[in-house]
Amino acid sequence: MKPSKEIINGFIIFIAISIYFLLMETLNLAHLFYLRFLNVLFVFYGVNRTIQMNLKENQKKFVSNAVSAMLTSIIGVVLSIIGLVIYSYLQGGDAFVASLSETFLFGGNPTIDAYSLSLLFEGIASSVIVTLLLMLYWNNQFSSD
């Protein structure tokens, strides 16, 4: 059984984000918070790839493409957060998350759970924004109902 394009492209988003953050960690650039925002480019790539695959398969309904695009980005976000949780525990747990939060938007000493939950909400919000932007970009390719 072949996995769906949403799962494949969500996994591509996860792999790209994972490699990017591991590379930032290796190059000692993880403290530069503005570099963390570039991960949205990988989400754009995966979601755009899903929409293009749908259009190539002659799936031109706006709503089904929007659901497919949203599902792709949420799969990528959830897999990335699961990866972050595992990596955080391997790097020292809450102490590692505290070092991440020093240069990010958190105050105090968040736990892995609090940090992951807030990133989940941020990821879902960015998924909605990316999906809407790409649906507007490809709007002339969709059939009207």
C-alpha cells in the first residue's frame, strides 16, 4: 500500500526541518532566533508540492485541495514536534528546552511539554497561513463550485 501524498510531503517537511535544525545546532547557530523562522520555507515547499500533485492528478476542487494542503502541513508540524521532544530528552530534557527558550519567545523555565504544546499551536497557525497563501496563489487553477 502506497502512502498518500499528504503523508509523503509531510514527512519531507519533517526531514527538511530536522536536517536544518541539526545543521544549525552543529554550526552553533541555534541561538540566532531569526534563523528558526526559515523553517517556514520547508512547509511552503511541502504544501506547494502537494497542491501541484493534486493539480497534476486533475483534482481541481478548492476545498479538497485546501484540506489536502492543510493535512500535509499539520503532518509535518506534528512529526517535527515529536522529533523535537525525542531530541530534547536525548539532550538533557528540560535543561535543553530552557536553553532553547532563552533566545526565543518564552519566559521562565518551560518544560518540554509546555514548549512543545506552544510550538504545536504556533505550527498549526503557520500551517493555516501557509495553506491560505498557497491556495490564493493557485486559485486560478481551481474550478468553481
